[in-house]
Amino acid sequence: MIPKELTPELPVMHVTAIERKLIVNAGYYDCPVYITTMRGGTIVFTAKLRMESEEQDEKLWILSGVALFMQPE
């Protein structure tokens, strides 16, 4: 990772489905996934990304505008 890089590419991820009753919210950030950087109505789903610790506040990531995009631009 390069410091202050605004759009680093995320490596290939392994995605797993989990039953709703088994979902854990503590320590995870509900990251929006968009098709393009235009955001708006192009949201596809939200991905639960694990934070470094359960004590971290997800508001930091929300205020920073952290999101995943499916198309590089």
C-alpha cells in the first residue's frame, strides 16, 4: 500500500454467504459496493469488512467515504 494513494486496487477476495441469524456486527464495517465511482444509484450491495479491532468505531470509515468500486477508472 502506498501512503496517500486515493484509489488502491483491492486484491481478489473470497466472498462467503452467511445466514442472517449468524451475522456478527461488532468489529465490521458495512462498506457500500458501487459499480462506478459516480456512486449515486449504482450501489450493488454492502460488504462487511473486518476492522482491526472490535473497539474501532465505523463512523471514522463512514466520514472518510470508504467504498468499494467494481470498475477501475
